[in-house]
Amino acid sequence: MPAEAKVMTRNSEIWRFILRRLLGTIPLLIGVGVFTFVLVRVLPGDPAAYYATGPSVTNEDMAQVRTALGLDRPVIEQLVRYFRDIASGDLGRSLVTGQLVSRDLVERFPASFELTLVAMILALLIAIPLGIVAAIRAGSWIDHIVRLIGTLGVSMPAFVAGILLIFIFYFKLGIAPEPIDRIDPFMLKPPSVTGLMLFDSLIAGNLAAFSSAVGRLLLPALTMAIIVIAPLMRMTRASMIAVLGSDFIRTARAAGMNWWTVYVRYGLRNALLPVLTTIGLVISYQLGANVVVEKVFAWPGVGSYALNSLLATDYAPVQGYVLLMACVYVVINTSIDILYALVDPRIRVQ
């Protein structure tokens, strides 16, 4: 088969695989919508009671609210109306902020995304090299130190790591800024273009704002990175040890190839599938951990927003948060499946 025909066949296989995975997310998203619909109805109390506020609320007022919310209609009709509202972006209104939940989530999601993204980058930059080194020097004192670090990381909860970092770097050493907000409250924020403070500061050419944003992002991102470094590092080590015992690695060594070709180009690439699985799992774990980390560092993201709403029995934001995080989870896992196909051709053929 000519080279051009092989490339076209490969691209066709990849696009068919991607299309199948994207179509497969539709039932998952419908299931998420049904779950969030049921969530509000199994919570204690009448949902209408949270919207009919005031000191002199009567039964007639409650009935009017129930009619306005459609709670007096059959459940199937309520479910259809709920999906229609989701499709139009209507997730209800928050009683705490007084704004639409969709608007609150759009305003706060970039902060959570930026925190999770930086934490994941830090974790990968630390975990994968340590896992490779531990696999190459398996059984040595370097391997034992790396495994000890992994054990400590697994055993430390997110809130404990956050409090320790604040205590050491803010209270004791005084080299970290106070753990509040994304930027110095006395500094002018850059115009919002992407919603990501680091990028917006660079786009505006405001290096002072960029420096302040980095300083306030580092500790919470490091906290979230600490709790996922251990599983990433251990999976990289185990996968690399299995690959380094393969015949093609021994052949590459015998051929005198350099360490980058042997350990990274051939070794790491063939060890990536289990690592990609772990990355998908730890990102999903970070989506839950960011609630605690955002609360500890007073980070204005969707996690702290949902927690504050839950404490105030404001269920519409909680419902919107669950729906958003579930959709993000589906997108992440679909992306991991697509990366599988790009790394290993056998996946897309199957």
C-alpha cells in the first residue's frame, strides 16, 4: 500500500474512533442530567421553600412558587422542562448571590480550571521524571527515597498539606502572600480575556499582576499537586519497569542508542497507556479535592462557591456544580480515550 494511502487510512481510523467516542458521551450526559434532576428532589424539604423566602410566606405563596417552578406538573413533564432549561443555559438562580447560577459558574470556573491545570502540570513535571529515575535505578537508594515520597503523598489529606504549606511559607518564612483571592486586593486586575489570571496578565502586559497571580497560585496548586504526585509516580515507575524488561529495550541498549532514545522515546512511550489512565483518574480526583483546597486558600472558584451554597441550603448552585463537574469528567475521560488511540493504534482498530 502506498504511503499516502496508509496515512489516509490511519487518519480515517482516528476520526471514526473520535466520532464513536463523542457519540458515546450523549447517553452519559443524559444520565448526568437525570441524576441532577433527581438530586434536588431527594434532598430534605420542599424545593419551593428555598425560593419562597420572606417572614410572612403563606401556603398560597408556596403554591404560586411551585406553579412557577413547574413542581405541580407530572414528573416526566418536569424532566422534559428541566432538560429544556439546561439546553438554554438556565440552571436557576442563587439565593446567596442573587445571580443566575449559570453566570456564577461561568465567572468562577476559570479560577478552578487555572488552579487544576497548574497543579496537574506541576504534578506531571515532578512525578514522571521521578518515576522514570526510580524505574531505571530499581532497588537502589534513589528508588527507596522515591517510593517513600510516594507513600507520604498518599497518606496526606489535601487540607493538611494546604495548612502545612500556609504555616511554613506564610506564617513562618513569610515568603508567600496571604492565602486570599487570586491577586493582591490592592492591585488593579487585568481585563478578563480568557478568565485565566496568568494569561490575562500577560496579554495586558501587566507583569506586576502576573507576579502577584503566580505568588497566590503557587501554594494551592502545589497542595493539589502533592496529593496526586504519588499515584502518578508509582504508576510511571511500575509501567516503566515492565517496559524496560522488554526485548526491544534490550536491543536498543545493545545497539548503543543514547539514553533519551532508550528510556524516553521507546520506554516512556510504551509505558504511557497506564499513566494516561492514572492521569484521567487523578484529574477526576482533583475536581473533588479543589472544593477543600479552594476553601482553605479562599480561592474564588466553583468548588468554594458550591460549598458555601450547600452550607446556606442554596441547592440550585449545588445542582449546577454537580452538573458542571460531571460534564467535565465526561470530557476528560473522552479525551483520555482519544489519546489512547493516538498513542496505541491497536485501540482504534479494536
